Amino acid sequence: MNPIAKQLNEIIENGSPDLIQTLSQLGRQLFFPKGILSQSAEAKEKAYRMNATIGIATEGGRTMCLDSVVSSIADIPPEESLTYAPSFGIPALRKAWRDALFEKNPSLAGKEISLPVVTNGITHALSMFGDLWLDPGDQLVLPAMMWGNYNLIFGVRRGVRIAHYTLFSPAGGLDLDAFAKTVLEVSRTDGKVAVVLNFPHNPSGYSPTVAEADRIVDILTEAAEGGARVIAATDDAYFGLFYDEETLQESIFARLCGRHPRLLAVKLDGATKENYVWGLRLGFITYGAVCAGDAAAVYEALEKKTAGCIRGNISNASHLGQSIVLRSLQNQQSPKQIREKYEILHRRALKVQEVALEAKYRDAWEVYPFNSGYFMCIRLRSGIDAEALRVHLLDRYGVGLISIDGANLRIAFSCLEEEQIPELFDTVLRAVEDLTKAT
């Protein structure tokens, strides 16, 4: 094992003996190298005469660039857009995002968390989380209705086994008895429980109520108290898009932080949806743990391992994307602009809630609970195959939806104008009736 990795492991073990046992085998071997990057960082600080360390080209003391490129980003100088960013992310952006986490999540008050490490989108953050904390053969607790890419990220890439539980209770809301049962079974067989909590949920568009969130935290805390090492990752891709007053208005990460020495909370989020910059591919990984010793030293070690994982994967996220998001966060108009976009999506969600439950649709489908995010789902009642209906909607009516698990259709109301919503559901009903007549 590399000596730097050993040193980081010792720091983590001194601060939290349980945490070092929770890291994957790959995670224990990861480190941030003291090679070209660290030498270049030293040179950037001290080489005031000439700096011949890093692999970029300069001209006249500035970053070399093409006019055809910088003309499209005239307000951001090449030094803030075309050069390599640190594998950790731009320091100012990391601090700004952490400050925003405390503002958005009141339950973090008085708690210590790491500085976020920048990733190339939340999908990349999930992948890095898998590398750091999951070994092949480990079980990962996920609902049976889930974002399909989890299979690729964890099952295919890491060889992780998915332990499914039923998402919704027949009585309404989350089936937390099923969640508790699965967590307990995995903790008994493995002594380690990893979960990904995806709220607002993709594909259903559901987020827990405050009471449901508190019970989720209690279930995971009980598993830790029972001796299991618990890793709770929150996939907060659609954070902030909450449309119901009873819904938890913060990330469950905030309530998991500080609950137990054997419970590690990992927040996976990003500017992708929160700041409406999907193509910039900008995400973050943030840790919340209970440390017996110097929490800052433990977090720094975890950040170095995470940055090492990124360094050995994509090297670093886009400097231009980070600079754009940082400037947006610093812009005093951003909160107002974000609120305006939220209100548009909120009105669309309310319209969907009004229309999808109309009596004329009752024989065709039932509506899954939804209160947040971009999506909602319907379950077909008529025995019609969801994939056959999806194809028919495309071919006959020019309408695109996503089919899931045979009987479910996902509707992204985020990309529908409010006035299109009644027409969409009427069209789905006509397509159901078409296929019903044909059978």
C-alpha cells in the first residue's frame, strides 16, 4: 500500500475506528498523489520568475487560447475557464457550496461536515461513492422502483448486490416497514448496511414527510446501535423542488449527520438541477460523520481519498463549468431567479395533481404519490403493457413517455407547459383505449 494511503488511513482510524472499517478495499488504498499536481501547486505559489511545471500552454504570461473559443465566454478569463481545475474542485466553489448547504438545511446547525469535493455531475459522484465505500459482493439497499442507472453504477461496475424493498405502502406513503426489514436483514448477514436515499425520488417524484424522514433516520440509527456499520448516501439530484408543506424541506443528510459513530452520511448533490445547468455536469460529495478526535483531520483525509479517486478516474471536473456556477452562486439575483423557476415547476405539479386524478381516468390508471421533483408515475390498471403503450403513444400520437417495470409510465412534467398537461393525459387515455379495443 502506498505510504500516503497508509497515513490517511491512520488519520481516519484515529478519529473514527468504525469509519476505516467501512471503507472499501479500493477506498483504503486511495490517496491524493504528491506528484505533478502537488508540485505544480507549490510552484504556482512560489515560482514567481518562471513556472514550467504543469501541462498547459501560455503566451505573454497568460493562458494560451483561441479567439474562436474565448469569444463565446468573453466574461470569463482563460485562467478561470480553460486551465485545469484541482481534482478537489475550485476552493472558492467548494466553500460557497458548503455555505449554501448550511443555509438550505437548518438541521445542520452546529454540526461539522466536510468541504464538498467537486465531481463531474451527480452520476459521477455516485460512481465515486461506490468506489470508495462498496466492495464487490456488498449489498446496497434500494427501492424496487428506482432510477435504472443504479444498476450500471453499482451492480455492473462494482459488482454490488441490490437488496430491494417495496417503495410505497398500500396504505399510502413510504413502506418504511419494508425498508426497516431489509435494513435489518442486511445488517444481520453482512454487518454493514449501505443505502442510497433518493429524494425527490426518480421516477415517482415522492419525498418523505417529516415523520417519514425521522423514522428513516431512526431505522438506520438502530442498525448502527445494533453493531452494523451504516453508510447512508443521499442522492439529492432534485433537491429543493418540494411542493407540499408536509414534505421534509431539507435533505435527510442533515438529520443523519451526527447520529452515531457507526453511521456515515454522504451527500451527493449538484448544480445540475438546483441551478438549472444540466449540461455543465457539476456535482459534489460531502461527508458527515461522528469523530472521536479531530473531525477536521478525518474530513481532510476523506477529501484527499475522494480527490484521489477522481484524479485516477477523470482527473478533474470542468474549470469553466465550476467558474460559471461559482459566479451564479455569488450573484445576488440568483435566489430570486431560482425561486421563479421553482414556481413554474410548482404550478405544473399542482396541475398534474389536479388532472391526473380526474374521474374519467380511474379505470385506466392509478397515480403513485408524488409531491416533488420533475416526475410522476402512473400504474396502468387495464392489463396494458407499459412498453407497448409507450411505443403506441410515439407511433400514433407523437407523445414520448418512459415505461418502467411492465405496468408503470413515468411522466416528466418538468418539460411540459402547464396548458399541455390536460392534453397529455387525454392522449394517454385514448392510447389505452386503442390498445384495449385491439385485444
